[in-house]
Amino acid sequence: MPSNPEKWPPLLLPLCLTGLLLPVVSARLTDYPAGTVAWLIDLASHWQWLFVLGLTYSCVIAMRRSLRWGVALLALPLPWLTASPLAPSVEGDAPPRERVLSIAAANVHHGNGSVAALAKWIDHASPDLVVLNEVSPAYAAELGRIAGYPYRHLVPSDDPFGIGILSRFPLSGINDVPSENGSRQVESRILWNTTAVTLVAIHPMPPISPQDHGHRNVQFASIGAAARSHGEPTIVVGDLNATPWSSAFSGFANSGIRRATGLAPTWPAIGQGLLGIPIDHVLVSDHWSVSERMIGPNIGSDHLPVMVKIVLKPDVAGNGY
């Protein structure tokens, strides 16, 4: 790159514009989930906030010479336009407490041996349901220090794919779904008030190869198809190793499953996620609306936790167990 910053925009600006358009290209390649080109484009599409920063920087410098460069700033809204759809927000007055379900999700980091920071945050945020990724046997043993969650399902592991579920409401029909590439998926029903809710806690393999990229996308499509088939209120939670700009989310396109979490970065946690990417998510079926979403504090992991409050639509409540 030229040493004179005034010469950067002709190189940086088109690169950033291309980066902002990558989610559109990636979405067209969903028929080739394990292809090398589809994999590389999908990897690059995650870094939308970096492309936004680069575009803004290069435009500011270029506009010193000519204001016409400012036209490129029209591309800045693209990350909001190309992200996977959000679940609808609650309209009107605040809903009754019994219709609100609060969910926290955290990748606690496999090498993290202390639950103190997580326990402090959970005590303050008081979610009804907590889903944890990368739970090691040592960390699982420490989770007993977190009170108020009588229903638990812990699947610790010596690799980064241990999962933990802490719930204020009964869990039933728990199924640990095996995976051919070592990642983990846990399915359960939550008996919430008078409604049965399907929970899918998941941590797919990072897309470090075309094969892992393809497997993750197929896994998401399978979850979406199952949700569409059984029709129950559904929640999908975990470190999905995919941003909202990833082709992976196309697997949920026809199932009514949408993001409850936003676009704020969750990894890496350094600098409160500054210039990171959002890969920790809570997704919900179209039975739900979202009343609140937030990013949690640093809990000693390389990920930041997320939390949402979702509201069951009035015509859904009481589907029985």
C-alpha cells in the first residue's frame, strides 16, 4: 500500500465496497455449500464492520481532494440491509412478565477455569435460561456456584464443544445429537408456564475448511426444517460461528426462524468487541417478538455474552406439554 495516505483511497475504497457486497454474492452460492469459492467468500463476508471503517476512512481522505468521493458513503447502510432478518420487536405497552422469557448465551472459553465473572453477570441480569458453550469438565464442576437454576443439563468436554443448559423451568426430552465432525448440538423441550418450547443449543465447528463450512450450513438447514415440521415455538442458541451476513443463515430462511440478537460484535471480546464480529446468537421462530437485546460484560472469555428478552405472541400461549 502506498506510504502517502492521500493515495490510499483508490485502492482501499473499491476493496471495502466489494467487501460490503460480499453477503449478496455469498447468498447466491448456497447451492455450493462445500465449494472452496463459496467458503472463501463467506469467510470474507463476516467482516462487515471492518469494511465500514475502511470505507469511511478512505472516503474522508478522498473527499479532501474531491467531494464526489462522498457518493461512496451511500454504501454504508449495506450491513444493515444484507444481514439476515431480525425477529419483530414488541409493539405497544410492556408485556406481562409471564409472557416474557429471558435468555442468556455465553461462550465461556474452554481454557477459562473461573465462573466468578459469569456468576456475577447472571446474578445481575437474572435470565430464565442460560446456554453455555465450551464448557470443560472443570468449569462444569464450578457451575454449582450459580444458584437459582434447578434444571440443568451439562455435557462438558475436554474439547471446545462442551455445552451447558441452566433453566428456571423444567427440561424434558433432552437429546444430544451426534455430529460427524465432533461439534455438538443439544435439543430439549422447556416446559415454560403452559407452553412447550423447543430449545436447540448448538456450537458448530468453525468454518476452517470448505467441508466444515458446508457441514455448518447443512446443520442449520436441518434445524430450520425440523422447526418448520413440528411447529412449536423454537429457540436456537449458541456460538454459531457465523455472522448474520453468512450464507449459513439461509438455512433458516423458510422456517420462520429469525435473529433475536443484534449486529453488535461478540468476538473477540478485547475492547468490548470493537471491530469484532457477531457470532453469538439467539434465534427464534415466528411465535416470538423481541422486547430487549443486549451485550454482556467480559466474563473472562474471548467472547462476550448476549441476552435477549422475547415475548410469546398471544395466539401461541398455552399449546400444552
